[in-house]
Amino acid sequence: MYFDTHAHYDAPQFDPDRHELLEELHRQGVDYIVDPGCDPKSCEIAKKLAERYDYLYFAAGIHPEEADSAGEGYLDLIRTYLRHPKCVAVGEIGLDYHWGGEDREKQRRIFREQLELCREFGKPAIVHERDAVRDCLDIVTDFPDTVGVLHCFSGSIETMEAVLRQGWYVSFTGVVTFKNARKAVEAAARVPADRFMLETDSPYMAPEPRRGRRNDSGNLEFICRRLAQIRGAAPEEIARQTAENARRFYGI
């Protein structure tokens, strides 16, 4: 059993073969997928995919790099999606200071507003953080009654421990298979068994030996094998435990 907790099948990279691929992945043992929307358009596509496939769920939110797409009524739009029976989280939301020219104050405001939606609907948060760890943790700390996951985790042990103290989770991508992924590997070795999940972040972040290609949920096996090696466990146990964690986290 594999549970891909974060994959963007709404992305245009899947336009040529999206439906054929999703059907094949399910036959190959990918039991669940969550597709997080990042802007109004991707949220709508993710919703339609969730309506078409029993094993696919979606989340709705405004990604920090898409902050400019958050118009006046964006919160009401996200609320509409959150009422859908297959919408399992608020996301992908968070902070991204990587490029240097972003409106950081706007990102922080939108992040807080969407964490308020988690409170309002009792749903978890899927959080993206890049080069903004201190601000991200400061904001998350203000929402002690909200549960979330720091997705695509490659941060320090200290950051992971701060997240865990909040009752949050971390999820690992193909980054753990990269040769220079020291921090991600250290975190993967020490995270409690009931607080981590698997994801591909498809179509991005393909693991070795598929690095540089379009990613998809079929590559979970490579991530799972590497995590099993890091943690001294069987791959089947990693797959089972992370799927159990994900079902609990998303309420599936």
C-alpha cells in the first residue's frame, strides 16, 4: 500500500496522459493520492480529478508564489472547496522567500488567513516553506489548535523538532535519495514512526534513479526503499506505517 500525500496531477506536465497514468498507478499499488491546489485554477482541476477517481482526494489553498492570485474573495472561494466531501486539507499554503523580490508581508498575511480556515473547518494544513523557516515557525506557533505537515521536508533536526512539538508531521520526497541530502537523511533517521509521510511532489522532485524526469507516484517505491535503508526497516513496513499516518492525518 502506497499513499502519495502530495502530488500535483493538475499540472500541465500531465496533460498528455493524465488519466491513463492515474489509472495505471492505482493498478500498480498506489492506493491513495492527495492533489493540493495552489491557485484557483489548480484547485478546480484537482477537485474534478477527485470527483473522477475514488482513490484521489484534494486540498485547496493559495501557494505563497501565487499570492497575487488571491483576489478580494479568495477566502470565500477556498471555503467553497473546503465544503466538498473529498477536500481533506487547506493547502498548499505557506511562505517562500527564495527569489528575494516577493511581498513577504502579503505572504505572511495570506498564510495566517488560511490557517484560520483550518480552524474554521477543522482540517489540517499542507505547508510549503522555503528560505523562511523562522517566520513560518513563528506563525505556526500562533495556531496551537491546528495540525499540519511541513511538506517536502529537507530542513534541520532543530526545525523538525519544533514542528513535532506543535503536533505536526513532516513528509519526505525524492530528496532523501539525493547524494547531498544530509539534512533530510538525518531528519528521516530520527523522526518518530507515527509522524512522517511519503510524497512525490509530482511532477517535480523525481528521486534517483529517475532524477531529471517527470515525477509520478510510481516512484514512491524508490523513496520508500531509501527511507527503509535509513531507518533500518523493511520497505513494506515503511509503506504501511506512512500510509497509516497519512490516513490518520487526512481523516481518510
